[in-house]
Amino acid sequence: MMRRPRGWEEKGFTLLEIMLAVGIGVVFMGGAAVFLSSTGGDKDLAKARAQLEEAAGKARESALGTGKARRVILGGRGVDGVPFPDGIEMLVVTPLERSKGRNGWKTPEDYQWLFTGGGVVEPIRILLKHGENEEQFSFSALTGETVTEPRTKR
């Protein structure tokens, strides 16, 4: 067995210690990426989307509970008269526009978004803008849940 000279000390890290440190860093970076990916870190966009989802959920539940159609009023800067955070702009593509052969984004002017008594939601596509940040999503006609869409040219 070989002896080490006196005064000689081991310096540095073992491979296991290095791998453990890198692994912890990867876990933290992955969590940060998931947290920031939906809205690019824009809290105002996240609030506006949550506001839309809440209004849609309430209208759908009310329509299902009563069996009567409900409507949510969409404006360019708010939902049901409640404004979005400052600087948020909303554009929509509605089934009516698509039936006329128009596929472009329009600012809603008190658009009445329909939720039938059977719980079916009028399928619309929404684009929220805040400065250079954008988020595009649609609402499922059957469930009313949002589906994030890839960005498309306007």
C-alpha cells in the first residue's frame, strides 16, 4: 500500500460532488423555465388571462346550472366592464368573422361571447398584448378550457 507524504492534502472536489451540484442547478433552472414560459414572465398578461378564464368559467357554470344562455361582454381593454391591467390590449377572432371569410384579428367592441344553456362555449381565439409581450390562446367549445396556441402572423 502506498503512503502519501506528510503535509500532502487532497484538494478539489470529487466527481460525485460536481455531478450533484450540476444536478441541483438543472432542477432550479427547469423550474424557472416552466414558471416563466406561459407569459414570458409578464404578470399583467397572466392577470388578464386569468380574468378571461374566470369570466368564462362563471358564465359556463351559470349557463349549465340554469339551462339558459349567458353572455360575456368582451371589450378591447376588459371583460364584463372590468378593465385589464394598464397597457393590456385584447384582439379576437370570432366564428362570425371566420364565416365571412375574414381571418384577421379584431379589437372587440362590446362583443357578446355566447355560452349556451347546454354548456357549449362559442369558440373564439384571443390574443393579449402588453408592450412587446403577447399570448395567444383559444377556448374549447365543449369544455370552456383554454388552449395555448403558437403565435401566428396577424
